[in-house]
Amino acid sequence: MDNMEKPPVKVANRRIGITDFLSKKFDTYDFDGPWKDSFGQPERNFRMIVYGDSGHGKTDFCIQLAKYMARFTKVYYNSPEQGISKTLQDALNRHNMTEVAGRVIFGKDSFFEMMEYLGKRGAPQCAIIDSRDYMNLTPAQWKKMVKAHPRKAFILVSWAQGEKPKGQAAKDIEYMCDMKIYVAHFKAHSRSRNGGNKPFVIWDKPTIQLPSGISAQTKLELL
């Protein structure tokens, strides 16, 4: 009996016809206003990468996004880069995060601590990770995480080199994301499969210099 070939394990049907495909309903976030204009109406398990030079608004954008997402679900903001610090506290004050008290949870967790937390009953359905570089998150770990939590939304912050995420690992993860957000001059420029794609204004009166290494065309679009 032990030498007999075992029957294949049954798995869910992974094939679908055109009619069923076109009639299938997807669970999306009902973004509105400038959020819809820039990012469309993403699926509940969207994958986003946010990248840009230091001091150009990545943290402020992510705090605004966390506050907006808290309208729909609880949010886990994992910041091993800044941790539980005054700089992050200042960002919370700038955006009146007391308005969503109890809806956004902050941590300074390693990859393994994060995985354990996200696996707990009642864990938030949206996770923001700041940053890939500080955590040294690998593409394999990213795939493992989204596979383990297929119904959660993940937002990953990355350092930048010019107009692209910095390093091969970040570039590989970028291909696995359906929303790519380049932050420069306090504007978030979206390339999204969900529609939208209008520049999102993080702050309308920036006082910083444009990052080096970007094209002349992009400079014109940012100003």
C-alpha cells in the first residue's frame, strides 16, 4: 500500500471562462475625492510601493494614507526605520491623527515579529512597512508575506535612486505591486492598475530642492 501512487491533492479551481470572469465581482475600497483621482478604487488586497528621496514627503504621504485607510479598516504602521520617535510623533501631530485614535497601531517590528502579529486574530487588514531598506526585506520575504495574508493590503516604503526604487530587491518587489508611487517635491506620482494616476498633492508649499538624477521632463511635471 505504501508503494502505491497517492492521488493528487485537490485544490481550488484555478481556471475560469470568459463569461464567469467578466461577471465576477471584486471587493474594493471605495476611494473618493483626490484619493480616487490619484489611486482609483483598489482591491482590498492591493500592493503598493512608495519610493522617493529623503525629505520629499514619503512619511507625510504614508501618514495621510494611514489616516484615510482608517476610514475603512484598522491599519498597522510598522516603522523599524523611525520607530517610536519624536519625528514620527511630529508627523502624527501635523495630520491630526488623534481623529483616528484606536484605528492605527504603530510598531517597530522585525519581519518575523510582523508576520506573527499579522497572523493574530483581529489583526489589521492594512499594513504599512517603513522601510524595505531598513528592514532589509527581500523579494522572497515579500512573496511569503502576501501569500500568508492574501486578503490584506500591503504598502511598502523604499528609498530611491533617481526615479526608481533603490537596489535590485526593491526593483523586484516593484514588479509585484499594482501601485507604484514616486514621491518628489511633496507630490505623489502614481502608476496604478486601478485607474486614477493624477498627481496627489501631499503639501502645496514645499520649500525643498528637487532630487538629483531625475529627468528634465519630470522636473517640469513636479513644479
